[in-house]
Amino acid sequence: MSAPFEPSAAEANTRAEAGGFPRRILLVDGSEENRALTLALLRRRGSEIEIADHAAAALGLLEREQFDLILVDMQLSVMDGYTTIHERTPE
């Protein structure tokens, strides 16, 4: 098992194929405007983006799928971004 933030060989290959930019990105943001702006910028780089508008949806996606990068709004309603990351990070 690799370190929590160290990419595996497969992840490194995925990034290399995307020109060094993360290919699969999870965007977690409660603001429709922020999501639209971020999507426009990330799609220019050729990334696949999954969107969650709240923490519970993000945690569900993380249970089923793998991502190269997760962008989380730290001021989400109900469960903030800090708590969301803590819920997902093994102790």
C-alpha cells in the first residue's frame, strides 16, 4: 500500500496520459456558480469531472469510484469540507 498522498504507478501513468494534469477529478461545491466556473476551467485540460453538491454525495462517490484529485469547498452546508475529508481519511 502506498502512502496516502503518494500516487501509485497506475495513478502516475494516468496523470502522464493527461499531460501531467489529473484525469479524474471530484468537484464538491454547494455553489452552482462556483461549479460552473471550475468545470469550464478543468474541462479545458481534458479532465473527467464528477460533481457532488454536498458532502454526503461526495462520500458516496468516493465509496464507489477513484479520483486523481478531489476539490472540496471548505464551507459546505450540513457537513463542511474539513469534516468531509476527515470522514474519508483513514486514521
